[in-house]
Amino acid sequence: MPDKLIAQPAATTATAAPSPKTTRGVINKSYLDEVQAARKVAAAAVQKDHVAGLAGVECDPGLAPAIVTLADEIDVALGQLTGTRAAKKTATVEEASARGALLAVLQPIQTAAKRTFAEDQSTLREAYGIGRGLSGETLASVLTLARGVLARLTPGEGGKPPVDKLPGITADKGIAELADAISRYGAKDAAQGGQKTVAAATLEQIEIDIAKLADLRRQVQLAADQAWPWRTPGVVTIRKSFLLPPTRPLNE
């Protein structure tokens, strides 16, 4: 029966496991280190000179192939995560541009609202985002405001007059432009939200698979630790190939 153990960070002969907070590019460095360590251990397990020793301690021969398969899957997922995050960065740039364009459509309407509502009518001014500093808000926030503004300026069902009538803002000038901008830039906001969802799901699966990989890697390491105890003469090179410390048991 193969060992059943709880996943632990990759062990090496020289350095401690890296901090999960350390990153290489957009990928957590500890994920890359675990994949690399697991591949090395799997490669050592299938070496001709090591097969018999592992069999002698009843190490499951299916562990090494399972490590390679899972490591390959993680590599693919890490590549997808990199691509998704790159797309997210592009979407963020596009979001800033879309927000600016939407604010450009809103600005004349806000000016008309300032003309209509005095400074002591703060509630009505707030409905148009006057004084809010919208350039520092997200596209989603600006879209929410824009939809509220459009609702105030658009006639209701049955020909019901709009809530507000602003000077110089008509169905053809201002209102139609605002409706078009909301439709156009709302799609960009939805696209960015989709990128975030994909990235989060991919990262969640990677974290699950990394834990599984660490478990498989450690099962092989402990079997090798048993097959070639550190006090036995002439086993230093073998132990190093399994990323085992040469002068002490694993994790002692």
C-alpha cells in the first residue's frame, strides 16, 4: 500500500521552502518550486538503479507517473493563468479609457444639472454625481451613476414625463448619447468581470492541484528515506537525487 500522508512544502537539501508570498512574475514562486521539486523526485524514482530499492519498501510504482501527469496539468493551468492575467491587465487599461469616455458624455449633463439645481439642493446634485470625483471611481461605479441619470431623464411608461428636465439636454442631444455610452461601456465592464472570474477559478484549481502534487512527492520521498537511511554508507548521492537531506531523516 502507498504511504498516505498530508501534503507538505517541497523539501530540499540546501534551502527551506519558499514563502507563498514570493512571486515570480504573475505566478506564485512556491507553485513553480513545487512543480520543479516534484518532477525531480519523480525522475529519481524511475531511475533503473532506484526501482528495486523503492520496491523493497513497497513504494507504489504508480506515484512517479502520477506526479508527472499532475505536474503537466499544473504547467498548463499556470500558462492559462498567465494569459488570463495579461488579458485582465489589458481589460484594466480599456476600463480606464471607457470610464473617461463615459465621463465625457456625462459632463455636459452634469453642467446642465448644476444650472438647474442650486448648491443648496445637494440631494439632486448627488443624483448626477456632482462633486463625487468620478475620475477616481471604477467603471462599474460610473456606469451605475450613468444608468441612474439616464432613468431621471428618460420618459416613463405611458408617456409619463421624465423626473428631470435639464436645459440643452434632449432626446437627440445628450440622452441618446448617454444611452449609447452605457450600452457600449457596460459590455467592457462585463468582459472585465468575466476575466476576474476565470482567473479566480483557475487559481483555485492550481492551489488544489499543488497540494495533491506535494502529497505525491512526499510519499515518494518518505519511501526513499526508508529505502536509503541517511546513516547507511554510500547513500548521499541517492538521497540528494530524491531531494532528501544527506545527514538527517526527512523533516527531522
